[in-house]
Amino acid sequence: MRSFADVFKCASEASAEAPGSVYLLGEHTAHCVGYVLAATIPQTAKVSVARSASRRYRFYSANLGEFLEYEDAGAPPRGFGKYIFGCIEVLRTGGVEVPPLLVHIGSDVPVGVGLSSSAALEVAALRALRALLSIDLDDVELAKLARRAEVEYAGARSGMLDQMVASIGQPSRMLLIDARTMEHELLPWPDADLIVLDSNVARTSTTSGQDERRSECERAARLLGITALRDESTLERIEQLPEPLARRARHVITENARALEAAHGVDATRLGELMNQSHASLRDDYDASVAPLDEMVRLLQEHPKVYGARLTGFGGACAALVHRGTASQVKAAVLKDYRAAGLAGKELV
């Protein structure tokens, strides 16, 4: 990939990076203001910036080998440029003077599989701008701005959790986030390794019905007379709900309980069990999985070196907790068996 100096014929003035993320527990509970247990992944988005000598903003994607250019008051950039443009504009609306810039972007976060590649890019861009312009901005406020950039300028319907993990998460730590208050806590990582595989299921297949599920959860909360399903902690009352609302509510309540149990301290064996339970709940109660995803999770769960596995994010990815030092062995074996079943998967993390 071409470097900043190769592309712009000058040195960058500030650089920053931010990681992609994976959800261990707490899937599809954020819209019910529940609890999420997440972790960063080794892959990161990297952004380098410098002030431009002209009036034009120039963005370069090293992954795509493409330039985007625009001037103030001109048509905003599209494609990858809309994320950087959004980061610049949310700073401006907060009173920060942002000059024309040269921006170099590179990322090895897998795109389109639910590992928060856009959040990583936004957080990296805002970190680079914070350094370049000496902005007084803490990590939580930076995450809020990153979320605004995605919603208001990139046109995505997004909560704030992906940006929070990218901004606050740390390697070899788990991050618990309360989606209602955004209170958060970094927790010890268990004695295990994390792997993520791609089932090669189209993202549209795993996200279809997402808005419908949200609506069902909201209807269930109204029938229970509560603000959100997060406010119900037992299963007794939800059995009175009509189907499929009872199943949707059961997933949210049990998933919140699993995230909180893990946050209070569990070993790798128990965390793996909770991940297995989470996948079963997502599959049976929330109807959020599809057959190829279930097959990949089954192969992972049945491997003797795997503590537990589940689908993760809104793509076709599966996350698994495995014995220390066995990641390569597990990935090779599971992908071989998955392909033998006529399915095409690949390694992500």
C-alpha cells in the first residue's frame, strides 16, 4: 500500500488508529437499553492527516487505491469519504475550525461482517484530528461524535456501542457497556484466545427482519407496562405475552442476565457456556440466525478445544473462545469441515 508520503509528497502531521470490535454477549439488546459485553480485535483502521496547502480536501484510501477531493461548500464526497467528511463536520458544528486537509486511510478491519469497520474508521479519524488540532475531547465524547458522523453524514442507522468499543476498548480486556447510561467497565480477559470466522452468509440474510424485531421488543415492553425490556429481570410475566413477543422478550432478558453474569467474573469454561446459550437464544427465541451460521457455530462448539461459540454482530461472523495456543488449529479444522459440507468460510481474526 502507498504511504502518506508516497501519495501526498509530504509528511503527515498526526496519525491515529482504532480497532474493530466483536460482541461476546449482549447481542440485539442495545435497542432495549440492555447490557453488552464486547472486545476489540487486533485489526485496526489507521488515519494520517496534514494541513493542505490548497483549499481542497484530499482523501486517499490505501485499500482501494482511490482519491476523493472536494472544497468547502462543494458537493460532499461519497463512498469512503463520507465517513471522514462526517467527522470533520461534527467537529465544525461544535465550534472547531478545521482547515482543508490531506487524509490517508488504511484499514485491515474486515468490512461487512459485523466487526465495526466504519466505527473504527470514524474513531481513528477523530483521534487523528484531535491530535492535529489539539482538541480537548475525551474518549466518550469522541465516541458520541463518531456516532453522529455515521448517522448524520454516512446515513447509517446506528447506536453508539460500536464507536464506544473502538474508542474505549483495550487489547486483552473485555468491555461491559450499559446501553442506557453508557456507563462502562473494563474487565479482565479470561485464560483463552478469541477467534472469529466468516460463514460467508450475505449480510442482508442476517439483518433481514432487524427493524421488525426492534418493533416486537417495543410492543412487548408496552404490553408489560415498562419503558424497555431491560426493566424486566424475570421470565414469569413474559410467558403471558403472545408469540412471538414472548420469545423476543425471553431472549433480551436472558441475554442481559448472561452479560451481567460474565461481567461479575467467570472463567473461560463458563464464559464459553454463556456464549453457547446466547447463540441458542439468538437462533430459537430471536430468529436472528440462518442455517449456514448455525452449521459453523455447531462445528465450533463441537471442537474439543473450543469453550463456546456464537454468531456475532450483524454480518455472517461467528466468534469462539478457544484454549490458549490452539487458535490456528481450531480455525483450520473447522473451516475444513465447513467447506466439506459445501459451504465457503474464511478466517477473520
